[in-house]
Amino acid sequence: MNKRKQHILIICGPTASGKTSFALQLAKELPKANILSCDSRQAYQDLGIITGKDIPDDLSPKIKFFGLNIFKSDERSNLADFVRYSQKIINDSRESNTPLIIVGGTGLYLKAITQNLSDIIIPPNQKLRQKIEKLSVQKLQNLLQKENPQKYSSLNHSDIMNPRRLIRALEISAYSHRGTNSTKKNEALPIFHWIGILPDIDVIKKQIHQRVAKRISAGSIDEVKQLLINFPNNNLPIYTSLGVPQIIALLEGKKTKKETIEDWTKAEIDYARRQIVWFKKQPGIVWYDKSIDTHSVVTDLKKIYQ
């Protein structure tokens, strides 16, 4: 793999479509590989059963898996935190000449990783915000036109009329002028190859129901019990993980186990539908259904990493 032109494969798609197992299948065909999970809830510690951290115990030593258990369960992480973590994995993979496969269904995270990372990881400038947050939209527009006319011209009408987005644009512009952009200008950006896994929706529904039932019997209820003991603040982001609200209702006696499985399954199916709608709007994804030809994908994969 040419260090000056890093190629990265992205495997995306809705929940329960078989993305991770397919990524592991492909990784086994390579001399070595790094896999980065891009899942906003698997990034948290705990809830391994509920969030589906299904990494084989006999994972080959030539395959390194990243992206799981990055943040503590009571930590309020955000998109920028995950992007910073991902950038390190991307850079380390390039430096070690190791093929990298990114797999996941959190579309916003995937989009952030594959776009201009510098804008996303630039921290808030509280001093600047206090100075300009009370300015009118017109004054913010004028200020951005003066400070960064190129950025201003790239904004759509909605952005131009949104004071929060104008302030963020000014924030990024001020950071860039300091010469501290996180992405080196002379560093070649990776080339991302997108594969989408999309079985028939009825197949996805069946797989979701089977998976939910399996996770209920595998100990997900005990996971939530322990979460409530260790982290009683149920406003933490981890409490929004699918399955957690449904199991809490079960523990409170509001639902039966059968109703919990039905409610959790419905929530997962609704999420899968939203994922499909989001991914279908993204250009450049090569879609495969359940009859995906693993051999042909492996052949193409080996070519891009040569």
C-alpha cells in the first residue's frame, strides 16, 4: 500500500445487515488488517451484549479491532472526540502500512471521518463566542465576508441565515488563521471506497427479531441492572442505546418480557429504516444485497491495498 495514497474501505448499512461479520471475512483474506468500528454506542464501555460487540474470541492476531470501549459509560463524548480517535487509527494504519477497514452504521460519524476532519475537531472558542454571539445575523454575515469570503460564498441560504452556523464558521476561520490546522496541507487525504450492505427489509426484520431475543436471553437485562447501579444518572448518552429504555420498562414492571422483545425489535427496525434512508442519500456507495459475492469483493479489496 502506497503511504502517499492511503486507501480505506468503508462497509456501511443498516443494523443487522451483517456488516461486521463481512468486514472480518474480508480482513482474514489480507496479510494483516485493522478494523475500525464506527458505532456511536459501541464506543462506550459496558453494554457489550445490548450494543452487539460481537468480536470473535479467536480473532486472528493479524487483525486488530478498534473503536470499542473508547469512552467511559458516564462520559459525555461527542462527534469531535470520535473523529480525533479515528484520525489516530487512520494515521497509525498508514504509518504501519496496514490496510484499514471502517465498518459501521452511524452515518454521521462515517461522514465526519471521511470529510475535512480539521473543521470538526477544532474546539469551541469561548472567548470569540462571547464577543460575537450577541451580534445580529447581518453583522455576523458581514464579519464572515470580511474574514473569510471563500467560506461565506460556500454557505447555502440556510447557513447564511443561521447565527449558530455563522459563529461556527467564524470560529473555524479564526483557528485556521492561527496556522494550527489539524490536517497537514501537504499530507495526502485517504481515498475512501464505500460498500453498502443492504439485504431485503424483511430479512433485516427477521434478523433483528432473532438478535433481540438472543440478547435478552444472553444477559442484556443484567447489563441494564448493573448500569443503573453504577451510573444512576439516566440522562447520560449511554441510556439512549436501543434496548436500554425497553429493558428499564421491564425492570419497572411496566412491560412483560414478550412486550419488551416486541418494543425493542420495533425500535431497531425503525432505526434500520432511518439508516437506509440516510445512506441512500449518500453518493458513491456501491450497494450489495444478501447475495453479495465475497470472492469478487476480496479480489477488488486486494487490488486497492497493493
